[in-house]
Amino acid sequence: YGHDGCGCGSCNDPAPSPTPSPSPSPTPSPSPSASPSPSPCGADDLNPIGLVFDFKTDDPSGDTSLLGGFPGFPAAACTGSVPWGTPEPAGGCPCGCACQCTNADADAVQQGGAMLRMRAVGQLHDGTGAPPVILDLMIKNTSFYMPWSSESTGRGVDNPFPLISLAADQEATFQFRLIANNFDCQAGAGCDPPAVVVPYAYDFCFFDFDTACPMEPCPDPSVLVEQVTTCGIDSSTSYGGYFMNGRLPSSARPVSQYLCDNMDTSEYMDVTTGDFGDGADCVSVVAKKGGRGADNPRSLSDVLGTCEGTPPHKFVCVTYPANTGEFEVAFKVGPNPGSDPAYGRSLLFAGTGLPTGTSCSTAPPGPDCSGCNPSTGFSCSAMYDPVQCLATFPDTPVGHCNSAHEKTPEQACADYRAVCQSSYGHDGCGCGSCNDPAPSPTPSPSPSPTPSPSPSASPSPSPCGADDLNPIGLVFDFKTDDPSGD
């Protein structure tokens, strides 16, 4: 948790400032009914694993907000909305008819630089406690796109939910791509960075599905109805690749602690799955209930860990499988007949602010010594995930990364040795020279002999692994082969 309270330091001392950590922020507080179970590792020994999204920022000025060639927040030079009762012109308005900007950038569309790029919104954790790899999210429209007001597109200060504005009676498809934070390209110029392939499954969420029907019964449920469709989800999971209140993911995923299993969302959303058009493993969400700006979520805690009120009903999260670096999202807004210039809607999206898993920060296991001879390769290199070595390990010398983006065996062994020596005061296979035999165990005050547990009292599997568990407490053993000293 990076801080202490009464009982950790002197009770009269002020609590120290939190220690910066790669843990995602903001993390919603769990509801009392969903408190996490105690971990056998202890909370301070858990490291996040997976991709964490955090879109909240106090300075979005580094973002590129030019989706579709229309300047977004805060760059759009809007002149005002088309007067009510005035039909929308053919082809729409520059930056949308609620904006009519003077600085639309058609050249950016032609050059491939029309995008929404949000900086440093992804943190890729490998479970070791090492600093995360920082990623940007780049969004480009792959079909015709007309906003209602591009000034609403992007992210504002301290808002964890970015927006994409879309005019009424429109449908557009967007490519969401994770890219390296240090990839340099000029705003508006040709820019096509490669996707960073994430070796873990990760979650992405869509919020605030609304229609324009505040009254019941709704005279026309198609008016300004919002629909979101995305494909390529991990339908092999026990929950079919999508989750929400009333439909929880695996209990092993930290986000499951913040969802409500007794909610029925069918009154608010219609969710269908299957293969749609050219897409496979898709989920499509259609709004069924009217909504207004006042019920939009303002923080993740408004929707996660809150089991009362209307807003918690109106979001759906999907899980994209491991090795996914990009995905497509189709956003559709229904018509608004008789209300020229028709208005529009906004797509709200974010992550959960939580990792997809955790691991114990115990001593790393020694690698298999059988392949440690340099002439046959160092098997200890296998403990590093192939996640763009140079991005993950920026201090790795040139020549110490191979074509699979892994550290070379020599560099991996050297780093492993340094970790063992500095953190644990001993080494093993891979910590010394990989050709040296493993050193004898360092004497410790652990009790000996330790009785074996009976088969009927086998401990539950530990996430640390059996080799990483140390005994705690007093053990009595009265059995001896020489009682003459009694």
C-alpha cells in the first residue's frame, strides 16, 4: 500500500507520504460485501501482472486530439452550434454541427495523421515488481466519421473516461491500437506506429449506454440509442469474454471483487454475442433506457464497488486475449427525427484501473541447470517474458536483446545473479556462473526436523508455489533416535 498508519510507525507520528508505485490509480474502494480474501503472501508482497489502463491526468496537453481530422479538446476552434430547427447540411459540419470549427485539418486525413493519441495511459506489469512499460493508446477511424462536437472528443483534466463524440444517425468504426510511449510522430503527419503486442489478456470497458427516452413507456426506443460492438474478445473464458454487474468474471481476476453479482441489467442494456459480419467472437451492447448527462459516471468508484443506483447498471467490460495489440470498436447512434440538427451522443470508455492478476514477490525460482552451458544456451533466459526487450529493459546494452525481443541468456543470467545477491543474500543456479554447481544452502534458524503434514490436512495451493513457502511458528518434535542426553 505504500504507506502506514497507526501501529505501523509510532502512533504519534504523522503517516508518511505515499511511496510512488506502479499500482494503477484510481483504484475503486471495494464494497463491504466484496472485501478481498486475505492473501497468504501478505498485501505488501503482491505485484500486479498484466495491462492496467489509467486515463486520468492533470495535463492532457501532450495528447494528439485530431480524430477524423477534427480538432478535439482543447484545440477545437468552435464558432457555435447550428440553430435548432436548422437541418444538418449534407456531409455534416466541420467538427460537428454543435461546434462548426474553423480549424478542421483535411490534410491530416489524407496523410494518415488524423488520430486521437492519449499519452501514458497503459502500464504493462510483468509480476516481478519491476517498473511497468508505459504505453499510449492511438485511435483512428476506419470508416466515415462525423462527430456531434469534436470539442467533446478526447480527455479532460482529471476525467478518467475519455470520450468520442458521434452525431445522430451515424455509425463509425474505430481502431484502438496500443503503441510505445516513446514512438515519435508529428501531429497531423503520416504516423503508423506498430502495435505493442501484450502477452497477457486484458480488460476494456464501455460506459453509460443511453437512449433519449426519459419517459415510460418509451414512444420510440430507437431515438438516439447507443450501440457498441467489438470483436476478437476472449470467448474461451468461463464468462464468455465479457462481464458487468450481474455477470462476473473469474474470481481470480481482481476486478471481480468490485462487481455486484445480484444485479439484473436487462432493463438497461441488451447484450448479444456471436460472429457479426466479418468479425468473430463479438459482443454487441444496445441501450434500452433513457439517460442524461447528470447520470454520467465521474469516477471509477461510481460504477465499480457501488451496488446501488442507476449508473452501475450501464456498463460492459470485455476481455481481449493475450497477444492482442489492437482491436476495433463500432459505435452507432440512432436517429433523432424532428429535432434538427439532430444532436448526438458520446462513447465513454476506460479500463478497470486494476491488473488482471497478481503474483507473490518471493525469491525467483532458480532456472533449470541442465541447459546452462554457454555452448548449448542458458536456460535461465526463459524467465523473461518476450515483451519488447529494449522497451522493457531500457538499460540493456546493444547486442543483449535477441530477435524475439528477449534479453540474451548472458544478460539474463547476469541480471538474475544481481537480483539474488542484492535481494536474498544467496545465489543458486543462474545466480552464480551458470556452469557452477548450486551452492550449499545457507544455514538458517528454521526448525528441524519438520514433520510432514498428513494427507488429510494438505494445505491449499499457494500462489507462491511450494518451494517459496517458509514455516512460521513453533513446531514441536519429540521423536529422537538418541534420548541419552535427556
